[in-house]
Amino acid sequence: MSNDLHVAIVGATGAVGIEMLRTLEKRNFQVSKLSLLASQRSAGKTLSFKGDSITVQELKKDSFHGVDIALFSAGGGTSKEYAEFAVEAGAIVVDNSSAFRSDEDVPLVVPEINAVDVATHKGIIANPNCSTIVTVMALYPLHLAFGVKRIFASTYQAVSGSGAMGIVELERQIDEIVNGKNTSKKVYPHQIAFNVLPHVDEFLESGYTKEEMKMENEARKIMGLHDFKASVTCVRVPVFRAHSIAVSAEFEKDVSVLEAKKAIESASGIDLIDDVSNCKYPLPIDVAGLDNCKAGRIRKDCALSNGLSFWVVGDQLLKGAALNAVQIAEEVAKL
Ligand code: A2P
């Protein structure tokens, strides 16, 4: 691809879209033209990019003329409806929704793990689920060291994972409670302020949620491990930003905590924070706004043979979404 690329962001006004804009800016992505697209509600608003003010346009079928790379983050319905028009216009789509992740001819990419898969694209490349990305950032280096078989995990997912409205809901409910009012709810089925909800995404007949099964299905595809198993409980917590995941993983080979720590330390995109005697372990309030994920609390699992338990935290708007998408776009630009 040429060095000067016309990039479009679909969902530019959303929680992830704004981070895509900032990430393109921060990483100095070679943008010759930037098209910011959103719903009709946002048409005419302006957003700044590298000192220029860019007007948001309403997303339409013909919005992709001349676009080289289209970053989609406006929900699965919008991706299903508009990605084909972007591809027809000659753009390569990097899609943050779950619309195409399980399609055989759509690579599902975390660049630190399977950047090579980008070259197999047929017009669409999918960005994985946010909790899955954060988990595999820690799990994959451990897999390379010991060979992972299965995991048991619980997520602690921030409200910004539900988009800008999730943030508004938590802020409003805190304000209502502090002022002695009844809480109102629009985004979640229960009060999220001062509560935790064992419910992220829709329930399946199995009793798991769609979000919970993404961990097994998507991690298999990213790591190329077709027998990998994951039993996950996804929990929404009253945290504004950054997802945390508690993982117990079982491996083929004998595990060593020292080797596990070395594996994490030498992997890119993830840092080790593991000094429990000084109360040092990753926290969402510290990781919010950072590109790298952070892992800690690494210990031998006492209930599994060849098992390790660990805690991993990542900013789901960055590595879990916008940053990973821009990293994919960087791989596309190299093709
Ligand atoms: P808008 O701000 O105009 O509603 P979030 O995940 O934070 O809720 O953001 C969703 C993003 O997707 C926003 O930029 C939103 O635009 C955009 N969006 C939602 N529905 C559509 C649609 N039907 N067409 C275009 N953009 C959409």
C-alpha cells in the first residue's frame, strides 16, 4: 500500500471511535485524508485531528469513495449493513464488532500473536472481543512456554465497554444515590453503581452468555489452537475504564512461576507488575489510558495439575479495541 492513506472511522463519535482518532494521531499513522462517519445525529459535529478540525458526516452507502482503510466501531448491525459497501469501494475494513469474527475467510487478529493472518484477508479483518484480547495478551506467552489446554476465568468489565452510554449510566446512578434519589436504569437490567452484574451480553441456551463463549471461540482462532477450552463468567463492574480478568489456566508441560514471569516480561504489549509483598499488582485505575496490558498475581494453581493462576488488566478501549484496530491497520499498510 502507498504511504499516504485515506482512512475512515465509522462510529467516530463513540467511546471506541474517539480512541481510534487519538491512536491514529499518537502513532503518527500515515493519514492523507480522514473521513469521520457516524449516525445522522452527529452529522455536522467537529472533532480535532492533528490540529485540524474535521466535520463528522452521516454514514451512507457511498461514504467510502477513495477510502483505503475503514475502521468500523458502530455496532454489529452497522458493520453488517455497511462493510460490504466499503469493500466494494476498494477499502480494507478493520471491524471492531462481532459481526464477522467467526467467518472462515475473515482473519481475527491480535498483532502480537498472529499478525501474519492479516495477509489472508479478503477485504475484512476482525478485531477480537475486548476481554479476549486482554486475556490472550497474557495467556499466549504462557502458552508458548508451557502449551495451554484450558482456562477457567472471571472477567471484571468496565462500563465503557458498553459504549458512551455505559459511562453516562454509572455517573448518573452515582449522582442519584449520593443525592438520595431512586436510581434510574437504561443500559443495564440492574443498578450498576455499587453493584456487580454477572451478565454481559445475551444468554444462550447453555446458560453461558455470548460474551463468555467469545473467549473460547475467538482465542482458538487467534492462537490457532482448535482444542482450547474456556469456561468463563463475565461480570460487569462499576469501573469506568479497563477490564480485569482472573484466569486459572491448565498447561501440557510442568509450569514454573519464575519461567511464567520471564515469559510475560519478554512479551511485547504486556508488562509484569507482581510484587505482592508491596501490594503491587495491576489495577484498572492505573491501566486506564495505557497501551500495554499488565499481568500479576502469578502463582501455581492449587486445584489444577500444571496450572497457573494470574490476573491481567487492559484498557479495553485501547488494546481491547482502538489500539488493536490501528495496529491491524499498520499491518495492512505494510502489505
Ligand atoms: P452517534 O454518536 O451519531 O450516535 P458508542 O459505542 O460509544 O455508543 O458509540 C457508537 C458509535 O456508533 C457512535 O459514533 C454512533 O454515532 C455510531 N452509530 C451508531 N449507530 C449508527 C448508525 N446506524 N449509523 C452510523 N453510525 C452509528
